[in-house]
Amino acid sequence: MTQTHILIVDDEANIRLTLSTLLTRAGYDVTTAGSGEEALELLRQQHYALLLVDLKMPGMDGMQVVEQARTITPDTTIIVLTGHGSLESAMDGIRYQIFDYLLKTTDPAFVVQRVKAGLEDYHRRRRQLDLIETVTAAAQELRRQAATDAGEAASASAPFAEGTERIMNIGQLQIDTWRQAATFAGQLLPLTPTEFRVLLCMAEQAGKMQTYAQIVRCAQGYDTSELEASELIKPHIYHLRQKLEPDPTSPRYLLNVRGKGYMLQM
């Protein structure tokens, strides 16, 4: 998976060709789609760092594509192409964290400039998430080692005490909190440390909705606003669904409670 793959969505073939040629010459890997439905199918098959989508298209329009794209791949940077601006589209931009709006008459050099800025924003957000994950994993390891040392000391004074290993079973999901590993239907899930902690937090409250901020507090150990927590958690939920769900585009286990949070239901 390349981190600079771009998806262009426009029902006009000449616009798709022009933008594809322009961005390919700028050094990017480009895929095009002639409709919103085709775009969503491509998004389900592959990850794109940036989505360049026409606002007005027959059938599924640009904002419908953006809304569903945010569910499929929440960390993708989105730039909307439009013939004109409006208050309604500006409000949608805030709601769906759209990086920029570009007029179709925009100078080609400026299009390349904004795409470059959008990709820089994408990589910056990915680095932030990676850094948070690394720091949190290190802190988790220190706590685990401290617990191990304490457990060994307790075992020395009480050799017949119950072991510290704990297994959690929820339906076909089994979580080993001591080894920080999870299996589903007997298959080991290839989770990152942060994904494991998010899944564990969800499992501990299985069947109950948890807000974005509650999940961040449990998995990452700090408080943040619901808006920021939503942006932090969505990519991890996306990747968890890829590894846990039979069909990640139609989740059965990690359920979204629209605008509030998530719930694990087994």
C-alpha cells in the first residue's frame, strides 16, 4: 500500500483525465472513478491517502461519497471539487473534516500545491498517531513489567496464590490480558499495541456504548475532547474492523453509535 495513492472521483471523463495526468506528472499514483458508487467500491478494496471528489455528480453526489468514505477510511485527506461555494457545503466541510475546496477553474499549479499540502497533512496526522502509539506502548510495557515484578514478589511469599494471567472470553473472541494477545474463532489477530488496548477496553464494556473520550481515556490514559477523541479513535476502529469483521464494510461486532462512540457486540 502506497501512502501517496490518490483517488479522483468525477463523472466528467475530461476532468478525470486532466487531473490524473496532472497529478501523475507530479509523481503521485492516481486511480480514477466515474461515479460515487465506483469510488466507494475502490475505497473498500484499497487505502487512499487522498480523495479528490467532485461535489455535483448524478446519482450519488460528492457529499454522499464523503460521508461514506469517512466510515470506510477515516484518516484519508479529502479535497472537494466544486463549481461554486456555498454556506451548506462549508458546513459539510466542518462536519466531515474536509481539507479544502477547489474550484474546477483553479489553476493546475495550485491544484498540485493543495494536493501536496493535503498529503503533508495526512502524513503529519499519521506520525502523530504513530508517536502516541509508541509512547503509550512504552508506558504500558513499563506498567506490565512493574506488575510482573510485583507478581513474582507475591509468588515468593505465597507460592500457592492464584496466577496473574487472565483470559477474557466474549463469544468467539478471546483476550489474553497477560500476553496482550487476542484470538477470534481460534485465529490470532495481528493487533498493534494500541489496537489491543482499544479492543480490551471495548471488551470490558461489551454490550455498552462507550464515548470516544471514554475509549481514549481507557486505551491511551489521558483525557481529551470528544471531537479530538473521535479523530484519534476512528483509524484504530477502522483497522480493528479489517482484522476482526467478516465484512468490514458492514460491521457486526464493532458497532458505531452515530456521533457518540462505539460498542462491542458479540
